[in-house]
Amino acid sequence: MSARTGEEFLKGLQARPREVWVGGERVEDVTTHPAMAGPARTMASVFDRQHEYADECLMPDPETGEAINVSHMIPRSKEDLERRGVGLRRIAETTVGMMGRTPDYMNVTFAGFAGEPESWLGPDGSNVEGTANLAAFQKELGRQDISLTHTIIHPTIDRATDGTFTGNAVPLHKVGETDDAIVVRGARILATLAPFADELAVYPAFPLPGEAPDSYALSFSVGMEAPGLVFLCRDSTTAEGADPFDRPVSTRFDEQDAFVMFDDVEIPKSRVFIDGNKDVYNSVMFRAWYPNVMQQTTTRALTKLEFAYGLASLLAEAVNDTSPHTLEALGEIQSYVEVTRSALLLAVEHAAPNESGVWFPDGRALHPMRSLLATWFPRVNNIILTIGSHNLLATPSRAMLDDARLRALSEEFLCGAKGMDAERRAALFRLAWDFVGSGLGARMDLYERNYLTSARTNRTLAHMMADRTVPYALVDEILSFGR
């Protein structure tokens, strides 16, 4: 099997029914349920897009020659990174960056893992079986074109005791073993894309404290249909039954988020990457993971920022708003666009190979984006709300525009500047409201604030990881005067 089509993706979801709950109802078929059918079709279009732009999105498997998505690439040169970036851009364009967990996110993640096997072997080289399992899974991920999601954060129950793992039954941990599987129990958050994934991956987010039992040090992948695997979705923000003109975003782009409970779930040993090895668990994420996956996440963010800049600019044009504060605000968004673009270009320009000859982007340019984007996106939303103002709430619906009398009145009283007709104006302001003011808009705001952890956490990490040799030398040089 090679790169799948959208139809094959949807059939795959139907063939793997999972225990997904939304609004008090267990969903029997995620491809037809009113709260999920629209996003499922959008996800199918992501798979179709790789065939529409096959020259940019597909590549031959290095071993079999079959066509796989370029996001599975383990780059061997700077040119490979550039090519992967083009394919990632095409995928992001499908949802204008508004779905943050399309499958290319996990594809790039596991390609990075497989390209850095030394990290998974561990300091003493003891995790041989887990590393081999991961390499085999990464190949299968591409060849079967699996839609993979993940869950990596322990739930927040009591901040005073959440860091204590001994005797804590809530965080995911191993409780047993059979000849062919390990048995796990507990919970994790947050499985974005859960209704539309074929498998669920678990890997470290933060190190475990020294006193934590080895049973909490786990990494694996498991099919979404595994018995005992339960997904509790947040309330849907999909505009069920709405006309796409009225709700162009929330009829299509709610990728969902789910709390995951493992009720004694059996994980096949062939899918286990870390089994109680705390040394590996606590170190594996500190090498090539973040600069590799950040090429995908920053490409997605750039696409969304470009969309937001275009939308904000058109809102201003719709009412001929050329006031100084609006022009400044539009320039602010455009500045975010170019800084983000520059970070991507610089990361590839200064890319370098690891000891295995696998090329990774330079993380120095990309790591700051983790904190900056978490503050930029809420600011962009605020700018769009300010430019849109009350006009965001004065938009005729599709049905109103289709009514002859109301259409005539709308053209008289709700048209735009410089000859813009009422339908174009209504479409723009409805899109803007759906983007920043709807239920999905609120979810996306929260999502971006905590994407790859919060801005505060990433700023702290930036300082802790920084090379201060040159800054200290500059200070010492000035201090040396007069001595």
C-alpha cells in the first residue's frame, strides 16, 4: 500500500471503530456523525491533496519505491529539507493552517525519531528492542499512510501533588504484561484529531522525577480500536447543518480534542518503544525532536498568519479603512509573517547533519517561535476583532441574501466600499467572525496559546538552553576596562 486517497482514508476510519464520546453520545461512525462528518471530509481532502500535488507531496520509499508522503522523509541533505518544506506547505494550505494536527505533524515527528536512533538506544545502549520497534513502525507509518495522533501530557488533577507519581493511579503507567503485550492504565491529554486517527502514539513530554517508578516511563503506539481505550471529546464546535457561506470555518475545521483514558489496554510489544527505561524517557526529547518537528509546525503557522493577514487586509478594504492605527496593525501582522518565514529559511540554511548523516534544521531559529507564536496568534485575533468592529455582527446570512427583497435591501444598506457587493462583504465578515469569534475561534485561541506548551514555559526553556558564551564575553570585555 502507498499514499492513500481521501476515500481510502474514510473507509479506514469506518473499518476501525473506536470508543469516542461527544456530548454524552457514543459516536458509532465518525465519518457520518453530524458533529464530525465535515471535519472528516476535510481530513479526506488532506489525503487527496497529496495526489493533487504529487510532485511536491509524494516521494519514493527509499527501500520499496512506492509513493509515500514527503513528511515521512528522513532528510539526507539541505535540499531534502527544502523539498520537505514545500510538501508541508501544500498540506498546510488545505486548512490554511487551522488544523494543527494533520497527519504530517506526527509523520515528521517519527521521521525525526527514526533519524536519531542514538537517543532512543539510551546512554547505555540498553533500549535495543524499543529502538528497533520504533524504526519498523516509522516505515509502516509511511507505507500504510497511517493517520497518527498522540497524547503526551499527564492530566491536571491537583497541582500540589501531580508531580508525585508513587502511588498515583491517574498518570498513564504499566500495570501488567502478557506474552505478547504490556498492559497500561491511566490517562493522558490531549489527543487532538482522535476521531480521525488510525493510531495513537504516546511518548515523553517532560522528564519524570527521580523518585517516579519505572512503570510510568512508557512510549508506544496503539490502534484506536483497542479495547479499553476511551476518548472523551470536548463539546463540538462544528456548525452542524449550517450553510458553508454562513460558517466557512466551523463547518470544516474542528479537528476535535479528546481526554484519553486507558482502561487496562493491551499494547502489542512490537509497538512498544520505551518500557520502563527512565534514562531514555528523560533524555530522548532533548536532541533532534524539536528542530525537526518545528519545520512542520512553523510552516503551518506561517500559512495561518498569511491567511490572517489577507483576511484582515480585506476587512479593512471592505469599509475603506485607511486610518493610521489600522494600517499599523496590518503592518504588525505582516511583520509576524515575515519573521516566521525568515525563521524557516534560516533554519534550513544553517541545517547540519547528525552523526548518522541525517540532516536536521537549525533549532536556534525555530525554538523562539514556540513562545512568540503563542502570543502572536492571540494578538492577531485581537487585531481582526478591532478592524472588524461591529461590522462582524452585521452580516446577512446565505438565506437572507437568497431572498429577493432582502437581497435588494442588503445591496442598498450593507454593501461595501468602492463597489463591493453585499454578498462579498457578508462573506468576508462572516469568515472573520467564524475565525476569531465563534466557538471554534475560541478553541483555536486557547490551542495556539498552549501549542507545544505555553509561551512562559518556552521562554524559560529558551534561557536554560541558551549558549551564553558570547553574551558573557561581551559583558566581561566592558568590565575589563579600568582594571
